[in-house]
Amino acid sequence: MAQAFFVLNLPGTVVAYTLNSLVVYLDQLRIPRVTGTVIVMAGLMGAVSDSTAPAQLATHVVIVKVDSEPAEHCQPVAKLPGE
């Protein structure tokens, strides 16, 4: 249990420690710490969302391709009566 807790919190701790230097720099520029934190977090969220955009596009292309081209194994074996 403790190992799972440690593994889950380690990336957050590393990110917080790394981004703290940006918040301190903004604090030295006389930007309040809360505002600096909001700016840094918004930048981080924007960077993460921009980095996932190509994966979202690739997934969409695969889904559209699968929907538009039926596979051979999806063809009916026999026709229904009345067709």
C-alpha cells in the first residue's frame, strides 16, 4: 500500500519541485505567488494538451478509417429470406 502511494505521489512532487523555480522567478518580478502559480499551471496544462493533440488526431483517423471500410469478416455469410 505504501509503495503504491509513493509511486503515485513521486511524479507530482518532481513536477512541483521543478516548476517552483518558475514561480519564484515570477515572484521576483513582483507578480504575486498565487498569480504566478496560476500562470505556470495554465502554461503546463496548455503544453500537455498541445502534446496530446497529434495522438487525438491519429486516433480519430483510425476510427474514421475503420468505420468507412467494413472488414471481410463482417460480411454476412448468407442472405436473409426476402432479400
